[in-house]
Amino acid sequence: MKTEVKLKKGLRSILSITIDKKTIQKKLDDRLVELQSEVNLKGFRPGKVPTSVIKSQYGKAIYGEVIDKLLKESSSEALKEKKIKIAGQPKIDLKTFGEGKDLNYELQIDSLPEIKLQSFEKLKATDFKIAIESKIIEAKLKEISEQHKNFKDKKDEEKAVIGNQVVFDYSASVNGEKFEGSEGSGVQIELGKDLFLKGFDNQLIGVRKNDKKIVEVNLPSNHPKKELANKLTKFECKITNVKNSEKNKIDDNFAKNMGAKDLLDLKKMIEQQISSQYTQALDSITKKEILDQLEKSYEFNLPKSLIENEILMMTKNLKKEDAVKHKLNNEKIAKSRIKLGLILNEIGEKNNLKVKQEEINTEIQKQIRGMPGQEKMVLDYYQKNPEASQSLRGSLYEEKIIKLIKSKIKLSNKNLSTSEAEKIISNFNKPNKEKTQDKKTNLTLKDKAKSKKISKK
């Protein structure tokens, strides 16, 4: 194999690669011998089909298979020989090929820029600490109590009022026609919350147990079946029970029903949950401080192919006119994402940071615990979508890099009350509503940049 650099301009290179016909012929002969044990043809015993017969019947396909394999192997070898770190997928341009001929092709490559990491000493950021006031914990405790009310049967002759729970079976129709989901039984709604269908609750005020009531409301505009959206629907309801709500006594027993050891433990759980929500938002602010400084600290050329691919991904769901209208801004965002992705990847690699499969599994389990009742759905999602696990790996990898940077820079601690935290988060979100996406780094770049797949031009 002979490799020659035909062009090198910035990060783009073109390699000319030639494989002599003798090498190709040997590969073809070896493959024909391999196929003898695999091919079954009428008139020949298994494993005894002459290679000449196999070639006459499958010659073109075998040649294509051998050449495709040679292209992959030789391109990888050429990149290794020239010590080129590729960005994205190289393109192949076949120049000469054919049985009995040398194979010559050109490999167009965008290489990754060389990044010389700088000291973290100049970087600085704020590490926020949040203190959750007891009044907020108490308010959340009351909210939880309201969400888990107990209901006690009313007397049969007593009418339903706002705040009561009404239990009913229904049969619905649109213009006299039944539809999928038009039957229901044991439906429970708390009057006044309007959670079933808009306007439904008010029509059940005054009903008693065993009453029959016709309720007419419009189906929602986002109904799964478009032909039913906003349609006036008639619900024939059979009231099976009416119940009074009873306030929970907020004590150790209530806490145990909520999965805590006692009331003190439940309050601690609530405090941790609220603190975690604030911390997540405040950590985003700290992270942006760091990313902004990192981006300004480095200057290097970016591979055109990565910019083009990033813009393509960003605009794939946009109308053509919208993509054109925001072309310059999209390019700016794409460049920012790629630049930060490359810097962070370099930091991760130089510090030998890796994400183990066990860490991904632990994160998935954490998500499962945070969605009670939907455990199977979450697990199925990750099992059926390998790209989701890969995305999760990228997020965990980024977290590790940011954590490392924070351990090496000047961090000033700032203690906040919840009101102070809300003000800071609100001020951050106003000017950064759109920029939040701008600074979204592309850590899947690590895999894209190292891809050895070859796409034919």
C-alpha cells in the first residue's frame, strides 16, 4: 500500500492511497477459498465447489466485498501511518479500480485541531449553597397532605359540592357514535380541580349516589385522534359514590404512609428534594461561568465537516425558510458547541476520565426511582434506544469534567436563602433563555471525531 498526501490546507487533507493488483488478487483468491466451505451448489458435494465455478457465479459480488473491506482497512492504516485524528467521517473518491487493476482512491479528511491545554488558575466561578427555610418545608408538607387526601362516603341523599370526590362510570359518544376510549368505570374526580375535562366538574355539582347525569363537554384540541379534537361529546354518567374529603393529620403515621420513618424524616426528605432542585439550577449558572471563560481562553480552527453536521442536526426539524433566516446565528451556536466540546474532551482525555457502564446503570436506576409507577417505561426506553444510553454517557462524562475543573479553579462560596436563589435564577434565565441552548456542549463529538467509518463520495 502506498499513501501520499496530495493536499493539506488548514485542517483539511486529501490522501491518495494505492493498493497494487497483486495484493487485491491475493485477497480475492483467499476469499474464494473461504467460500468453498460455505457455498452449496447443485451438482457439487459440500465444500467441493471449484473456485472457478464460485467466481463465475458470484465474481462481481465477491470483488465488491473484498474492495469494500480493503477500503476500510487501508484507510484506517493510512490515518494511523500519518498520525491523523479525524473529525467526522472521511469521504472516498475512487479513481481507478477493477479486476486486474491497481486500486487508487483519494481520502478527504477533516482532522481535529491540536489543543494545548492551559492552566485552570485564571478561571473563577461561584459555588452557591442553598438553605431551605422551615416555612417552605411546612408549605410543601401541607401541599403533599392536600395531594393525598382521604375521602369518606357521604350519605346517599347528600349532594356533591366543590371539594367532594365523585366516583362514576360513563359511556360517551360524539354525534351518537361511540369511539375508542368512550367507556370508563370507577373514574374518581375531585370537584373544582377540573382535571378530567374542562367544564366537566361543574356539571356534576349537586349529584347524589346512584344518580344518572348527562354531561356535555368538548374533547381537548390535542386529542390523539384528530377527527375527535374539540368535538362536543355526550357523557352518560352513572354516579356510584360521592365522598367528603378529610384533612390528614400531619404526624408520624402520615409520614410513614409517605414512605418516611417519621415526621422528622419526611421533613428532611422534603428539604433534600427542594434543595436538589435549587442546586441543579444554580449549578447550571456556575457551569455557564466556567464554559464562557473556557471558550474565550482558546483560539483554534474548527473542522468544517463538524460545523456542517452540527448545523444539520440543529435545523433538521425546522422549515427551510427558518433555517435560512437564522443561518448566521445557527453557525455561531454550532461553532460554540463544537469548540467547547473539543476543549472539554481534551481535558477529559488528558485526565483519563471515563464513564463506566456501572455508572450509567446507576443513573438509570436513579431515574427509575424518581418515576414511581413508570419504572418499566423508563427501563424499556433505555433498552430500546441505545442512543439514549450514549447521550446519558455524554452527560455523565461532561459532569465529571466540570467537577474536575471546579476542583482546580478559584471557587468563591456564596450562601443563599431561597428568595435570593430565585432572584439569581430568574435573572440568569431572562437573558439566557435562548443562550442556554447555545452553550450546550457536544460531547458525543468524542465518538464522532474518532469514527473510522468511511462514506463513499
